[in-house]
Amino acid sequence: MARSSNSPESVSVMLRSTLISRHALAALGMAITTLAVGGCSPGVPVVPVQGKVTWKGAPLTRGTVVFQPYQIEAGRPRRPATGHLQKDGTFRLTTFEPGDGAVVGTYQVTVHSYSSEPSDMGSDTDIVDYVWAIPSRYGDPSRSGLTAEVPAGERLVELDFELTE
């Protein structure tokens, strides 16, 4: 007896295949957009930025620091800069190329740090649950209270952020 093409097994395979295709297509689209919009920074003033993040006096050992453009001069790209926290709490920002820094301007700063990886909330959903290692306000640019200035003409900007309750 031949199975119908609408059997539960074939529908499940088709759904998984469709989800994989959508994710692959989305990733490809993001990669193309990144390359087309600003894979390089010719003529854009970028200053190397590095620093350290501490939580209650100790280095924050996992997470990401994000510089959200707040005040950028006209004609310069309003592109965020990100840096991954290292085991000693240090970070180095990237805007266009790894470790290049941030565009000259003023930024609202966020820090995202989780004490655990996302856990699956169920096999039939894409919802994940993160557990913050620091107060979640540090992940919101309007509530973090963290700002940074990246001035023109600097060879290196070093910034430290002490996070508290």
C-alpha cells in the first residue's frame, strides 16, 4: 500500500524543509545586505574602541556590548558597533571589519549578558527563554544609563563600564 503524499510523516518533512529553507534564505539575505550596505568603510572615520565591563566589581565574562548611535554628524553612517566580552571582561568594538572600532559620534551603550543559554520552551515553538546575568535594564538603550563619546582624531578610545544593581 502506497503512502499518501499528505501523510503525517511527509508533512513533517516538508515543514522541516521549509523552515530550514527560510532560515537559510534569511541568513543569505542578511549576508548580502551586510556586504552591499557597508562591508567596508572607505572614507568613514572609525576610531578603535576597547574597554572593560565589570559587574559588582568583577569582570563580566560573557555577553555583548552594543554602541547604538545617538548623535552622529550628518553624512556619517548611523551604524551600531558591537563587541563580545572576553573572559577578563574586556571588549573591542567592530563596526565594519573585526576590531575596527566605532564611527565618530555619541552613543547610547547597552550590555547584554545571560547566565545561561536559551532553553527550548517546547518542541513546537520558536520561543526561547534567556536568564539575565545582570539587570535587564542594561539591555535597553533608553534605560541603561550608559553613554559613550567617540571623538575624532583619537588613536584609541578606552572605556570602562561599572555595572551596579
